[in-house]
Amino acid sequence: MKRRTLVTTIAFAPLVGALTACGSSTATNPASAPGGSAAPSGDISFAFWGGQQRVERTQAVIDLFHKAFPDVTVTPTATGDFNAYWQQSTVQAAGNNMASVPQMQNRTLADYADRGALAPLDDLVASGAIDVSNIPKSVVASGRGKDGKQYMIPYGAAFASLMVDTTVIGKLGLELPPEGYTWEWLSDWLGQISKKSGAPAINVFGGTSDELEAWARTHGEQLYNDDGTVGVTAGTVAGFWNYMMGLIGSGKSQSAQAGVEQQKLPIEQQPISQGKAPTMFWPANAVATVQSTLDTITPGHEIQVFPMPSESEGVPGNALWLSGLSISKNCNNVPAAAAFINFFLNDKDGALAFQSDNGVTTNTVNLGALLAASTISDAMKKQMNLYKTLSGMNLPPSYYGKAMAQVFQQNLISAFQSVSFAPGTVDSTAAQFIKDAKQATGK
């Protein structure tokens, strides 16, 4: 599993049928649908990304939906490669031929909502056709566009975490990260680890958007403002890089060269999975993979996931990266599309079948059912419990403007690599990075 580059390594995995049209509506039957209207019927299309496991789990949800709504036919199309999915969606949006229900993310939503490719969902939520009562309000708000309208309903949450090999930390006689730990505490703690172990304690993370975002949020800024403009300043970027360079220079983290070498490695080959480092920043949804890899290499070690560092008042810098469902502007069977979204969000059997395959379920009732299920691994439950903690903290919603991947993934990587080998250029490189970011976003 790779991160940061917004790409998966799983081959294209189509389901039955092809995405050819948004769908059509036919006469309704007398059954009741959410919101008190007659049950929908007709055809809709559903587009999403993911590998074979997600294809199978998604199909299981669709099969359950067909049983509940026998007069609706859902035609799904899966794209295995994440980048390819967005390239295809961009072409379809330009041609006014998106799927009835396209999968979205809050980090890419602006590229579609701002251009008018998606339909506002506010009326459907207000009527009860799409029930969001069991999703935290701050999570729902992350599906809004810059005009304040709801364009996506989040169903799965991913988020950054500090992964810790608690077995190693225990043997060193050190404490685990306390609630509300800060960046300053983290630096001191990493110093204690490296001093006692004689080895670097953490990975190099100066070129990753996840940690820059957490740093910005704990310093009163966001990557993007609500109006789509670049929200993080050159001074904050420079502060983040100087913090990272301090960890490198003191031996608390791995070297700049090691950071370059490991940038593109999958999580299975990263130091924490190999038993070579006790801590690492990485999205929490990889905890099961890290644990299983470590079990093979050094059995008996336990991985735990912790929130990102906090601001002075104890609020962690975590942002929720949300996958969700939208309705395309060109959809001509909105009742069926809304019923499918509502089912995907709220049906307990569907949630148990899907098993939070694309981020922890945002539905708090279904989350409880998953945590109680024997079919969910202990490692997956660690991720779910961390989300439960974060979602209960009413984290500020994140808005992402255009060119997120270009600016805060591709450009950030190259900018930090330049800085890491020439520390004296931090301020000038940060200023140029922000200048380029504003140009790329047109803001």
C-alpha cells in the first residue's frame, strides 16, 4: 500500500455492466422510501475506485440494496487505480456524463462542485430522503462546497496517526503519548527514544501533506481557506520544515537520504513494519497491514495508533479525509440515487458487509455494530476506536480547494527534498512554494 502519491497498485476491476448513462426513472411501486415518498424505481449507475476486495464488498451492499428496493437496478463500475478514477471522472464531468452516484472525497470535491458537475443535496437531507442524523455534524460539513451547499455525504473517514510500537517503548521504560501531546513534547520524547535505543526514532515527514496539514491546523491555519484560497502561509511551512530539519540534525529522525529512499516504499517496507523504528506518522487505515507485517518479522510486538500532535488547548491537528457519495448534476433519477446513498450510509447489514473498506464508517450506530462484530480484526478496531475518539472531539471541518494533489503532494515532496539537502534555503523555498501554490490554484 502506498500513500501520498494518490495511487493504488491494484489493477482495474470492473463489475457487471459499464458506465454509459446516468440512469432513468420509471413508475414507482407503493412501498415506502426514506422521507415518506413512494419507493423509487428505474436504473442508476455507481462509480467508485478500489481493488477486488472492495469490489466484492461493494457488490454485497448493492445486493442488499436490490433486496430492499427490487425496482431499482444499480449498475456499478470500479476503477482499480485511484488516479485513473479521477482522470475518468474529469472527462465525464466535462462531457456531462458522470455516474448517477459518483464516489467523491473532500480533498477532490472542489474540482467537481465548483464546476457545477454535482447536484446540491441539501433538500434531500432536509426532507429525510438522505438521513445524516447518525453522522457527526462536523463530518457532514466537510462535504460542503465553497458556496456552503452540501455536495457529498461522507461515509468513510481516513486520518493521519502516530503509529507506535508499544512493545519497544515499554522495553525502553518510556511512556506512551499522553492525551493532548504537543509537537514540543513529541520532539523531547523522540530524543529520549533515540538516546536509549541508539537509533533514529521516527521517519522523515517534511514532504508529506498529512503532517504539514496537522502542523498548520495546530498553528491556526488550514491548507485551504473556505473560499478555496491557499490558507497556509510561507512562515508556517518554514516552521514545519525547520522542525523536521531539527529532528534530522539531532538524530531523532532518519536522515534526509533515508527519507528520499523510503518516500515511495509501500507501508509493508517502511521501518516500523520491518521492526527498525518504533514510531512513524502514517494514515491509521494501514495499522492492520503494519501489524500483520510486523507479526511475521518480529512476533510479539504490538502497534497502537495515536492522534496527531495537539495545539496548546489539546485539540489534535487531525483532519478527516472523507470518502463519500454525491449525485451528479446530469442524473435524471434522483429518487433512486438518493435511496441508494441513504442505504449505503445507514443500513446496518450493509455496513457489516462493507466492513469500513474505504475508511471508518461515519455512521456512529453502525460503527458500534462493527466494533461489536467478531468478523472485524483487533487491528481494524484500533483504527475505528481512534476515529470514534476524533469524531467526538468536534474537529473543525476541512475545506480543500483546487489542485490539492499537485500542490500539497507533488510540489511539496520536491520542495522539501530540496530543503533537506540545503537547510539554509528553508525560508526562500517556502516562499516560492506558496507562490507556486497560489498560481496553481488560481487564487
